Amino acid sequence: MSARDLALVCGGYVLAVVAAWAAGHVYNARLSTLPYDTSGGMYAAGETMSALGAFLVVALVPTLLALWFLRGNARLWQVIAIASLAFACAGLLAVLAPLVVHEPPRDVATMLLGLLGLAQLLGVPLWTVVFVLLALLAPTRPARRLLIGAVGVELVIGVCSAIHWWVPRPPF
């Protein structure tokens, strides 16, 4: 990545921070017109979510741009592909874990597994889109194949999610 490319990506992240600040400012300006309430924590959480949402949407562009500029680094893309497939497989195991474990979690590892399963059930559309985008950007065939495998695992999680949310008495 050249210095010009790095400056372009960093400038994109600076714009994302500015967008987050502006979203928080607009949120505060809108709420300052409302009557006083004692729910300061709720206002702060709303401001945080507004700012974070704006940051993440705007930061998507420089992130994709950075990945595009790093297309020449095959080793990095192989690591990204392996990590994506590992994340998807771990998510599938976490989603299927309630079929085997029927008692409430008692240790941190089991709680984290449950949290990962919930994140996969709710975030399957996001992760599928991310892995498809990464597969389209991947410069090498092995990295692309691993990322397509991650997309396939996410689609299986999507079927599990549909069963979980739409079947009256889901098995897991």
C-alpha cells in the first residue's frame, strides 16, 4: 500500500469520526427540545448508538478501499479467509450447541459460546454479505474458496436461524 493509498484510507476514517460526531450532535440537538426527563442514561445510550451507527456505515467505505489496496498481499488474504471460515464454523457450533447442552451456562466459556450463537443467529445476513464481499475481493483462488466455504456455513446458520425464529417450538 502506497503512502497515497494510506492517506486516502486514513482520510476516510477521519470522515467516519466526523460523521459519528455529527450524528451525536444532531441527536443531542433534537433531544434538547424535549421536556426534561430523568432518563439520562437512555439518552446517552441513544447518542452512542447514533454515533456508532454513523461511524460504522461511513467506515465501511475506507475499510473496503483498504482491502482493495491490499489485494496484492496473498498471505494476508489467506489469513483473512482462514479466520472467516473459522469464525463461521465456530458460529455454527455455537448455534447448534443448545441441541446438546440443555442446562444453563455455569462458566464463562459456555456463556461466551451462547453469546456467539446469539450473535450468529441475529447477524447471519451481515456476516453472509461480508463474506461474499470478501470473496469477491479475494485475489487468489484458495482464499476465494475458503471464503465461499464461509458463505456456505453462514447459509446453514441462516437455515438454523429461520428454524429458530419462525418455527413455533424450535428445537434449539
